[in-house]
Amino acid sequence: MLSPDTLAGRHVLVTGGGTGLGRSMARRFVELGAQVTICGRRAEVLAAAAAELGPAATAERCDVRDHAAVEAMLDRIWARAPLDVLVNNAAGNFLAQSHRLSPRAVDAVLDIVLKGSAWCTLGCGRRWIEAGRGGTVLSVLTLSALQGGAFTVPSAMAKAGVLAMTKSLAVEWGPRGIRLVAIAPGNFPTPDATARLRTEGMGAVERGIPLRRVGEHAELAELAAFLVSDMAGYITGEAVVIDGGKRYLGGARSGSDAMLEWSDADWAAYRAGQGR
């Protein structure tokens, strides 16, 4: 367990911080003494999350796909207090047959995940470098970016780009005291992602994981807090896998493998059930 003052005096921005893993990480950062800013596109969701997190949290409505909007948000944040940590968590994903993807569908994911992470990272890095101070960037990846995976190609492409950015900037910005690290989570159920991606019962998912269970948000949040803390000060350019052993011990197969045998009728039924 991390001490209650592990992140005392730190100012952290969590993109996509109003829901899911972002909200869980933000909550843990606040518990460890950080001031946290959460951003997202839905004002009512952000307001509810900020109210739950308490006076140490501030909400910023921002579409990270929009470079100008990101820069304006960072200006507002820096006017209050410079950031010490950026967490690139905002994401978009869905299951689809790759040969049927439209340009709009691909752009929707690439713009949020790859471009959004780039705009936030480059904006923070520029401000840190100009001020002569260090900082830390933590990006949330996906196992598909490391091992491949069917039916989530735009997400895998985008997250692989974020991993490349993490490694490249760790080299370029390391001499300036800026660290870049990443987390590659396995199965950590969230209401939004589960509704979009789940195609089988949780029992089937758990049987494919060596530890025979899905992850708990508190476990990922604790890892995130460690990676952005001083205790991880000599770690940079790394992506830490947290998946119950699935990637290395359970092989590259996933819960979507059964979908490889689906007919066009099966896919039509799935899309209808997802409201798409």
C-alpha cells in the first residue's frame, strides 16, 4: 500500500476522468494527496465525478480530438497551477469486422486515442520544457497493441501509436527530466466498455485468464499511482502489463475468438443489439 502522502503536492490531469478506469485512477490520486483535474466531453458526467472526488478535484470540459480546445484547456489549468502529471486515458473502442470499417469509424478512434493523446502530451511537454521543469506522462494502452487482437483494429492501431510515442519521447525528453510510462490492462470491466465489447458471459472471460478472475479497478489505480510517483522515478519508456497473466501465460487468444466463426447474420444481430 502506498502512503497517504505519496502524491501530496502533485497536480494531475486525467483525460476521460469522468467514468470508468479514469475515474477510479482520479479517486486514488486524490486519496494519495494530489490535486486532480478531470476532463471529458460530457459536462454532467464530469460534474458528478468531481462532486464525488471532492474539493481536490476540478472538471474541465474538453474534446481532446480538438487541438485548439486542448491548448485552451491547458492554458486554463496552468493559470491555476502547472501540471506535474498527465494521464492519457480518454479512449474509444467497439467490436467490428475490420473489412467493413468505414473511414469515419476509423477516424473516430484514431482521433480520440492517438491524436488526443498526442495533443495533450505535446502540450504538456512543451510547457514543462519551456519552464525548465520535469513531468510525468502515463498512457493507458490495450493488450491488442502489444499482441494483436481481432475486431478492434482501430483501437490497436491507435494504442500502438501511443506506445511508440511513449518510447520515443522517453528518449527525447529524458534528459529534461520528463518520464513517459504506460499501462496495458487486461479485463477490467467498466459499464461503458462492457456494453460495447462484451459478447460472452464473464465466466468464459475468466476461464481464459490464468488467475481466473477479471481485474479490480483498485488494482489498476494503485499501479498507476505508483508509476507517477517518485518511487518509480527510474522507470521510463516502459509499458507495464496488468492482465492476470493472460498475455504471457494464457496465449494471445481472447474472448472474441469465437466471433471469428460468426456469419454475416450473426454480425447483423450483434450490431442490432448494440444499436448500430
